[in-house]
Amino acid sequence: MDDPPASGRIPFVGDRIVVRYRLGSATPADWRGDPAAALSDVTGVLRDDGDPLVVERDGARESIPRSAVTSIRLLSRVTVRNSEIRAVEAAAAAAWPGVESAMVSGWLLRAGGGFTRRANSAVPLEFGADTDGTAIAAMRGWYAARGLPTMIALPERLIPAGHISGRPASGEVQMLVRDVDGFLVDAAQVSVQLTDTPTTAWLHAYRGPDVDVEVAAAVVAGSQGPVTLASIDESGDPVSIGRATVTESPDGTRWLGLTALWTSPTRRRERLAGAIMGRLVDWGAEHGAQRIYVQVEADNRLAGNWYRGLGFGLHHTYRYVEI
């Protein structure tokens, strides 16, 4: 889509959405059968984001001219409870815990020498995580003692609107999920190496030549469950990499977390990323993983479309705020 919907969140093909539109001769009839209605809506899966929009509802495809659309609301692939958001976030936090952590007023605080937002932010994992002045002061003190800003990861719906304010530190990040069973990816037939600890070349591929290798290695190799690092090497240098962990959420689900996926710009469209993902999913299955999550910036259209083409769907979103 060229223009953002009224919600500000642009859906991808494969997302479940609600399209609100003006009724007319070229639009679907009002599902309520109200002859006086001027507006109606369709809830379903976006199958074509051109003009007209094509939304699949209950097995039938509805076409809606772009000129008739008044708003589009992006939904999770399936109905998701707040407890399920906490569960996935707990598994993801266990997969990227930094080098030290602490629980403060229902928040998991993580520190990793400033390497990545994920390893240096607080996330609300307990029901009713406090947002009062005492809790905020305690978090600020903990991070200040480590020479770090107080970064908060805010999953949607877990903290009431307006209870946390601060400087935005990221755009919207989408948590996409799918089952391990049935995973298929178009992959190059190349050798993928797995290791428990990152090499300097792997870290340079992930974060550039100026990365603090000692700090980054400690963060990347850290996990509260099995962890592996994948690479496709040529002449001793990685041309594609990825990281996988298997951690368990409080509801007992074993989650395969895929992060640090990167392919050299000069080697893209060679299905190397598919080879990395395929090997990591196989590794996750060997370690008992049942479901997979990936985290992607909402404005990364290339990655967002690719993951959805692999069967991933939106579970929830989050963003970072510095307080």
C-alpha cells in the first residue's frame, strides 16, 4: 500500500485486518443488512494490497476500492490474550538476558554493556507491573549504577496508555510467530556452520567493525536455554548469519527465537537467508521447540513480507521508550 491507514500501521499481505469503507455500488454490501448504513467493514486476511484491496473473509474474497476505504486496523493473526503476550515476551527475554538482570516491581531489568536495546532494557513480565514513582525511580537507579540509560520495552496492552512516558527510542516492532511443524523455506544448497560462541568475524558481520567484541560476545552467547550461532562462510568471512535459542515460556511452550539474521548486501537474493533459517529451525526442532518467533521493525517491508511468506503471523507489537 502507498498510503498508511488511519491507524498509522500499514498491513502486510497475509495480515488479519479490519477495513472500514464507504458503501457504494463497487463495495461489498453491508453485512448487517442495514439499508440506511453509509459505512461498513470487512474483517479478514489481506490477500492483495493493490487497488482494489482484496480481503478474504470466511473463505470468500471481498474487493474494496481504495477510494472507498476510510480506515484499516491491523489485528493479530489470531485472538491473543494479554497472558499470551507476557508468555512470548518471557521466552524472548530469557533468550536475550544481557549479562546481568534483576526483577524490580514486576519488571525484568537487563543490562549488557549497552550492546543492543534488547539486552539493555526493562520489560514488564508480571501481571500488574508497577508504573508508580517508586518503581520508576528504582529502575532508573539500577540502570544509572551501570552507566546506562533507562530503556523500557513496552509490549502493547501490558501497560495502560499514559502510565509510561518518555522519549521514543524505536519505531514499532512486530512479534511474528508460527509453529515449528510444517516449516518450509526456499534455501540455497550450501554448508551452514553452527557454533556455541561467536567469532570476531561473526560479530563484525552482525554489528560492524567497531563493535566491542568482548561485550558483544558475552551478550550474544547468553541465553537461559540452548543457543547456537549459524554462519555461511566464504574465504573465512561470513556472508550470512543467524542466531537461535530455545527457551520456555511460563505456559510450558518451548519457543525457538530467531535473531541476528543478516546477509551481505552483495549476496542477497541467493537464498542464503533461507539456508540459515532452515538449519536453525531444524536445530530448534532437535531441541524440542514447538513454536517460532521473530522480531522485525514494522517499517521493514522486505523482511515483513518474507516472514509472512514463510507462514509467520502477527502476535503483538512493542516499542522502546527511554525514560
